[in-house]
Amino acid sequence: MTDKIPLTGAVPSFASLVRCGAAVLALGFGLAGAAHAQQQALPASNAPQAANAASSGGLTGSVTDDSAWRDLGIAIPSFPTDRPVATGAEGGNTEAVGRNLARVVFNDLKFNGLFKPTGPDSLPGIAYAEVTAPAFSGWRARSAEMLVQGFVKGGADGRLTVGCYLYDVALGQELAREGYVVKPEDWRRAAHKCADMVYSRLSGESPFFDSKIAYIAETGPKDHRRKQLAIMDSDGANHRFITNGQATALTPRYSPDYSKILYLSYLDGRPRIYVYDIGSGSQRLVTEGKGPTFAPRWSPDGKSILYSMAIAGNTDIYRVPASGGPSERLTNTPGINIGGSFSPDGRKIVFESDRSGSQQVYVMNSDGSGQHRISFFGGRAATPEWSPRGDQIAFTHIAGNLRVAVMDPDGNNLRYLTDSWQDEAPTWAPNGRIIQFFRTEKNTGHTSIWQVDLTGRNERRLKTPVDASDPAWGPVLP
């Protein structure tokens, strides 16, 4: 669990922060999850003061969605430190960490598809005292409308205190502020939290940068692929393999509370559904399929798991308690029923079925009743997944090529978000605004993870050390 920081007074020393009684966000990182929150405070901004003239260079910004939001020029200079302190983190000291923090905030806001900010590598640095006393006149000269400033301090216990402030340059006012205490190796989470604060305050939408991606890392020849479960940050950093590749891993999904990862494992042709505990690193068997098994998915409350299993030529959707036990069959029709995904309220399930003669999207109640088709457009449809907002369903549309598309829960308003040769298996960001998927190259067969926003105009490839498929976006970290 994390708490936000109130920021009051001038930029304080680390010792004075510890003595203060206001709540602070303390982040504990790695697979073990969050550390306990501590009691600290960070400084409030002062009234606007005179500033030195800004150097040459301008800012450009544009909001590229279909809303009525203003175009915003957002400046993000490097986060200064009161004195360079060795950290052992990337760059070696707090001064380098401050630059890297601002770069991560810049990249988060740039690549989400809403803003085009100007980052620290294109801006002059600021003095430590300017963090809470911004040089508004200089930023106005650069056409900046919004300003993100922060600081980094090294503590006696080896941890870092990071402050993050959002200012309205035109009004000369502070809009939001948060602070974080982190281990040096976990500074990226502070950067993602800062970006989340800025994104939420400016857009009015829920945050999503401080989250994780599970996916399948692929190596080896095409006819003998090694598939390992792996995880990384939402921006592709902090990559880690979870399984060793002795068994084939497929279709991972984070639990609603982030504490576990559900995935399908094949060893010697035997399908098993496992739950991996992120905190302990242990895993347990949920169920072992009697036939080919596919696409396990959590219920929104984390108490049950959907999966599909083929028996005697038919594939149906089953539900099993997350703790294990007997499975309940929810579909019972000739052909293939696969890919169940719950609506956010847990009342409906979207899935694909070829009972009409080709793969189409269907919806049923959570108990299996009320099954009905919702897709009636040309081509076929596969891998449907309900948005966390509940307002749309993402899926793979197959008509010549494979494209990621979205539609309303009733099947209306089909929109394509991608148009490549083979894009498939969409997964939603926690706030329902960004979709990740994996793309297969036509000539090489290499796979990679991409993301696109709901306008379809902002695509980005995430870097992975090897080929990647089956992405699964987890919830915002606790």
C-alpha cells in the first residue's frame, strides 16, 4: 500500500523529513511488493518569484485524442539534488538519478499518446532552490503551459527521497505534488508515480504508468520454440525471467491485486494451470487439463479462474476456484468455445466461438446463461478482452491480415487500432486507455510487443531482450 506526500515549507533536509508527521509515499519494490509507509513531509512551493531569462528554444505540445483537452506544452527539466550522494543506482549518484528520473517522466508522458512534452535533454537545468520557487517568467518565454519539477535527496539510511511538483505556468500556481521514499535501485517507480500524478491531474483519468507487464519470452527455432514467463515495467525496463523454459509457458495474467500471476504450462504434452506468487516466488497447481487447455483468466474478485479445454473434439469454457477444486463447465456446444474474459463487474463473460460456422465474439452471464453472439461483421474475431472501464471490448479481427480492433459491448462501433500483417492478443492498460498486443513480422516470424492508444495513431514498440508474445498488463502497483 502507498500513501501520497503532503509537501510544506522550504526544501527540507532528509532528517527533518523523518521528524515530520505528515503521510509520505514509501515504495518498496521488486517482486516482494510495497514496503510500509513512513511519516514524512515534503516542501510546498513558494509564491512566484523573479527568474533568470530563459535560454533559447521552445516547447511544443499537443493532445492527440478526440477530447476537448487543450494542447499543452509541458516542460520537464532535470530533477536537481542538494548535493551529489553516491547511490549505487544507475548513474552512480543522486545528480545522475535526478536526470534519469526526469527522462522517465518525460518518456511516460510522451509515449502515452496524449502529450508531446519537452524533456530534460532539451532544457536547461534548474537550481535546487527553484524546485519550490519556479522561474515562471522564463518558462512562459518558452511557451510552456505546464511545468514538472522535482528533486532527489540521499538519506542517511541509503534510501532516496524524491519530490514531484506540477505547476500551471500561466497562472503561476502549483497544481499537485507528491513525494516518495525509495531504495536507490527502485528509483524508476518514483518516476512512474510522478508521471502518474501529472497524467491524472491533467487528464482526469486513472493512472497506469506504475504497473507491470507479464509476457512470454520466445527463443529458439520456429519449430522448437522455448517459451518462458517474463515480467517487466510498463515501459519495458526491469526485465526479469520467471520460469526457466523447461516447460512451455503461455498466456499469463496478473491477479486483480497484483500479488500473483496465472499462466498455462505444458510439460511433456500435459497442460497445467499454475498460479505464481510474486512475493514468495513459489507457485502452485490449480488444475491439470484432461485435454488441450487454453487461456486461463482471473475473475475480477480473484476467487475463480476461467479456462478452455478440448475434450472429444469440442472445446468449452470452464470455471475453477482459484484455490483449486472441481471445475464447472459454462459452455456446451459443438465446436470451439475459448478465450473467456470477465466484464469489470464480474457479471458477464466475453468469449469467442465458432458455433455459427466461423470464429465470432459472444457474451454470456457469469454462470454460463444467456449466451449470444455480438459480432456480425465480415471476417473472424478472436481473443476478446473486456476493458477495465467496461465500455469496450478489444479483440483480434481476422480478415486477410490480423488487426487489433475495439467495439462496444453490444458489438456496435467497430474500430481498427492497427493495420499490420499480424497483430493479435490485445491486453488493456489498467485505466482502459492504452492497449498492448504482439506483432509477428511477415518475413522473419519474429514477435514483439507493441502498444497503441485508443485513437490508433500512437504506436510504440516495447524493447525486450528476446522475441515476445502474449502480453498481459497488470493493475497499478499497490
